Amino acid sequence: MATFKLNISDKKGKTISKEVKERDASPFLGLQVGSELDGALVGEAGKLKITGGSDKSGVPLRPDIHGGARKYILLSQGVGLRDAEDGLRVRKLIRGNTITEEVYQINCFLDGELKIEEKPKDEQADKKETEKPKKA
């Protein structure tokens, strides 16, 4: 079965990372970039919009290529190409917009607000840092 790493961001710029496995990952299979689904699938309130992702070897999903296969396409700008000069076109390997089992990371946008729990500082860890001997 599939395992996905979800990067969920909200409108304030906060981002969390969650991993979904097996049964929890099955609702994502077959969806396309730009699809919306319920945030309750990952324990958040609101709607999730899929904005992109990449496969296990780092090849990005591109929303204008249909299907889930990897293809070499000629790019002049956009997802999968950084800083091309004017008039320069490059043939790059890109994956289509459909989420398959080969996809590893899915980037999502939450229309609500993320609740990020801050970890309390451990007093013992602070003591250990201050008690270290200084090197001469």
C-alpha cells in the first residue's frame, strides 16, 4: 500500500508535516493537483487543497500534465525548472498531476488555521547545557 508524507500549510505561513499510511492514504490515490478534500482525513478542521508534490526520486508533480506517469517535456518556465534565461527551453523529467503509489510527498493548503503545539522546555536539558566544561 501507499505511504505519503503530507506537508500542510495555512494562510498564515505555518506548515506541519504528517505521514499517512495504508488505509489513511487510500483516499489520496487517484486525486489530481488542485483537488479539494476534507481536512478530517488528517485530523484538521477545514478543506485541504492539493497544490503539488514529488515522487520517491524527487521528480515534481506538474498540474498541466495529465496522468500519473513520468514524462520528459520541454519547459521554458514553471514547476520543475529554475531560473531559465529568456528564450531558453530545457527538456526535463516531470510526473503528471495524478497521485499514484509512486508519489512520496504531497503538498497541501488548509483553508483554516493550523494548531501547532509548542513543546515545553525540559529543565534538565537546560542544566546539562550550562554544566558543560569549557574548552581552553
